[in-house]
Amino acid sequence: MSAAASRELDALRARVAELEQALSRAEASRQRGSSPDRSAEPGSARGPVAIGWEAQLDEAEQAAQMGNWLWDIGSNHVTWSRQLFRILGCDPATDKPSTEAFLAAVHPDDREQMCAGLELAIETGEGSGARAFRVRHRDGAVRECLLSSLPVVEGAGPPTRFFGAVVDLTERRRAEQELRRSERMLNEAQRIAHVGSWSYDLASRTIRWSEELFHILGVDPSARPTFELFASLIHPEDRHRVFGGAESASPLGIASPVECRVVRPSSGELRHVQMAAQLLTDDAGAITGLVGTSLDITERRRLEEQLLHSQKLEAIGRLAGGVAHDFNNMLTAIFGHRELAVRKVPPSSPVLDHLTQIGTAAERAAALTRQLLAFARKQLIQPTVVDPNALIFGVEPLLRPLVGEDVELAVLPGSQIWPIHIDRGQFEQLLMNLAVNARDAMPAGGRLTIETANTTIEAGDAAARPEIEPGDYVELTVTDTGQGIDDAIRHYVFEPFFTTKEPGKGSGLGLATCHGIVKQHGGHIWFSSAPGQGTRFTICFPRVRGAPSEQPARASSAVSGGGETVLVVEDEAQVRDLCVTALRSFGYSVLAARNGKEAVALAATYSGVIHLLVSDVVLPDARGPALAAALARARAPLPVLYASGYTEDSLFPGDLRDGSVHFLPKPYTPTQLAKAVRAVLDASAQARRAKGPGDAPPPAAAERLQ
């Protein structure tokens, strides 16, 4: 029997005792010859005192949602209290209490069982105990009830009466259901929010946990919560912060709020948890315990670390881009003057060896700046629609000698791979960097596998990697069987200058460059690895529509000059002087300006024809495209050759990337400058011939740069 049913039976027994006393008084009055005091029976009192007693009883029964009944077996006389009439849905004015009326009010599905219970009670002379049943009112409403009965024995014979009570449990059941629903909602809310709750009673030294706290702590729900267990799960290094340095087994020292690590006992997994607690006091202000919450912030900490890592890489990228820009200007001067010096030195001169060493060192420095720019995503790219498999097959002959004979290279192209939009040269650099990284991870040899596949990332799949938007992607995977990557360095893999190689064996820019190339083309890169089990790099490039373009033909190595006039705008004095000297050495007439305003003024005062503008992209007072537009308004539009050490997407109109605008990246040599100038002039002349003769627009006054 449940505790609630036991309490109800105890109350029923007390009520029976009260009614037995009333019956005894009525029997004594009858023996004295007076009329029986029917007011002692529920529902039949008429005197002023009895009416008051009935009113009090009725109020009490309504409050308890309990109705009483008395059944005289010999006379089959049944008495109901007013509350029982209400519970059964009967009218005291028209309905007469009887066993038949009672059974008629019982729900049809429960009636047979109720009849059997009453017959058994009469047969055995014992009470029915607590019996649940339903009542159906005449209007169809159903009430959940509990019947309890006790025999009334007079003398040594069998019971002559049965006294009972019917408790209406409908509202209680509804409240219990609402409580259970609220508990389920609370548990579900805690599960979604990853927050568990707990309470600690100081007097009994007992602790209670919510369902989610069991999950956060990694404890089996069948385990008995104790404070000792709770404290043992907190990482030893964090216990002094959680309990304020107290070593005693008391939670009253918990600081609020505080972050700590929890060690799950089953797996040893570390979870980051934020604890918050509040003291509980009684009416007198004495501390009775605590109530608190434990918020699992593991995922939040991971996202915060990713954000900080991304911000750090972004800051390093900005620094790298700025350094590379300035360094490329210096390298342009080094390359240029070295080439000009080589032209003047006899082939037999010992100085030529020194110039060769200068060129070699400059080439290595230029390669380093290219890697920095690729990491910073500031390198000029000329993406085209390409077939990834064709690019891989094109670079495969270069990869085989690069990885060495003791590394097996396997290329497994997927079928009908979608095209992607990428710079061919950077795609080759990406593969070569990954191949070199894999080779260094397999000093004793192994297997390097390059695979491609089409993949579609759904909204549910993207939840695991929120940085990837759902859509169609081409997946490139590069897998090695090498040493793997230790967990301690996983967060540093894509950082520049981080390397586990010996000094002099690597710059630490290989994977950082890969990261920059992938991100600059709108892709995503990640890896999976374990020590001794190899590493798998996965790269996803967005699918593009359209057919792959043909690979552009390589330019001729021949260098030719010309007699055209070229306007050079460059703020770096060394680079500007080099451009002037180099172009004049190839026969060009050269005008030089330090900034945009000076260039516009020079063009306005120059009476001859200016055939080409060679401009740095970033000038102290203007951008290259803005300068070109101002010169086009001042005189006939000029073909333009832009030069810069790095690029910013926001500096250029969209046509700079589609090949309609010419760009010469720094550092460059005089020969490369001459080739680029000649190519732009020839392309401009061909375009004019194709357009046909016509009047050139009249010169206009020089306009002020905006």
C-alpha cells in the first residue's frame, strides 16, 4: 500500500471512531425511551447543533475532497454525506442513497470489479482496503476516486455495518500529471541547455541531482548521489577553486560562480563546467543547505578557442601581409639592380658569382613572401573553372620525385567530379605542400593517397562543422600513413612558422599556406589524425556550374622593347627609379610620378601621347583604379598595368580577377617588367585595330583626384 493510501486509511479509522461514538450516544438515547438522535448520522441531522456539526463536516469533506458513507447490512440502509453526493454526481433532493445507486455511478468498466470487492468484504467481514475506481457522472464527466471501507463490529458477532470513504483524486491526479509534465519540461530544458541542478541538505548531509547532472558528470543514473562522489569527480587541480580551499567534506565553501573541470569516471573524459550555488536559510536565518546549478560549457569553450585561434590567425595574416608588401618592394629593387648589374659585368668577372648568389637568396626570399601572402590570403589569384582531376594528373609527375622512392603515391580520382573555381598555380602549390608535409611525416616510407569525390553537405551534416554551409562540394583528401599528429599540437598545425621539424628542415609555412589558399578560394580544410596512425587532410571546394576552361598558353620568352611613352606611378623611390631605368633600357620614353596627384598634373602638362600607365595599386593619396579613372577623364583612356606586393579584394573592381585588367606582382625583374609592358601595349594596339579608326575623345582639363 502506498504512503498516501495508508494516510487516507488512518484518517478513515479516526472518522470511524467519531461515528462509533455518535452511534453509541444514539443507542443509549433509544434505550432510555427517547427517540433516536438521527442527527448523529451523516446527512440526516435536523437540530440546530446537528446542523452546525453537519456544516462543519461538509466543509471539511469538501476541502479534503472526501465523502463518507455508512451501510447497515441488516436493514440495507445506506447513508451518504453531502460531499459523497457531489463526488458521485447525485442530487440529495431526488437520489436516495443505496448500494445500487452507488454501483450505478461507478464507471461501467470498473463496476464488475467493484461488485466483487463488496461481496468479498461482506463474506470475509473485512474492509476493502484502498480500491481505485472511476465515477461517471450523468453528464459524462469521469472522476478518478479511491474507496476505503472498515467494518463496524458490535460484540463478538460479524460486522453489522460498514463505514467507508470515497476520496476524489481527480484534481490530485491532474496536479500530479502537471507536476510530471513540468518535471519533464524542466529535464528537457536542462538537457537542451546542458545545465544540471542539485540541492544539498545540511542536516541530513544528502544531495540530490537532476537527470542532466548525471549526464554531465558521466555518472550512471542508478548511482546514489553523495557529496563525496560529487567532490571526487572534480579535477584535483580545480577543487581548491570550487570549494574555496576547504578540504573538509562540506559544500558550503563553493564559490559562485566558478569554472572547473570534471573527470567522467567511466571514460576519463574532461568536461568544462561552470558551478553556481546559493545558500538556503530557514525563517530564522539559519543555513539549511544549498541549491546550485552546473552548466556544461565544454562546447562553448571549444568555440571560444576556435574564435581566439581564428582571430590570432587573422592578426598574424594582417601582419604577414604588411611585411610581405614592404619586403616585396625591397626585393623588387634587389632583383632589378642585380639584373642591371649582370648586364654590365663581363662574363669572366668574379663579381658575377656574387651577383648569382644575390639572385639565389632573393629568389628564396621571394618564395617566402609568396607563402606569407598565401597564408594571409592577400596574394593575387586568377581563378578559372577547372577539372580537379585534370589538375591532379597534371601535377602528379612533379609529386612523384618530390615524395621520394620509398613513398608509394596513389592517385584515386572520383568519377564525374564537378568543376571548381580555383587558381591553377595555387592548386598545384596546395598539393605540393601537402605532399611534402606527408613525406616528412613518413621518414621510413609509407603510402600517400590523393582522392577526389563529390559530396553534398546537408543541413544536419553541417551541424558538426558549423563553418560549412550546406551545398555541393568537391572533396579532396590527402592521406598518409605517417607518424600522425599529437593532440597537444593540433591547434597549432595551421599557424605560420610552427613546425616540429629540426632547425633548417622547414619554415613552418607549408600547412599555413595550404590553409590560406583554401580559404582564399572559399573552401574549408580540416584534418583527422592520431599518433602512429597517420593523418588525413580533407579539403572541400564549392561546386561551380560551367565547363572547365582551357589552360592558357605560356608566353614567349623573347623580350622586345619599344618607343612608346609610359607613365610610371610608384611611391617607393627605389622601385620607381628601377622602373624608369629598366624601361628606358628597353627604349621606352618614361614619365615618373610619386603619387596620384603628381601623375594627374604631369599628364595634364605633357603635350605628347601617353601610351601606358604603370601604377602601384596602393598609393599614398589614391588607389590605382581611382588614378586610372581620373586620367581617363583628363585625356583618352589609357591601358593600365598594375603592380603591387599584395592585393586586397576591396581595392579592385571585379574585372581585375577575370583577366580583363593586367597585373604584375612584386617582386619582379626588369625583364619581367618589359615583358608585361610589351604584352599590354600589344593587346591595346590589337584592340584598337579591331575596333576600327575613329576620333579620339578630345583632351580635357586635369581633374582633381577624389
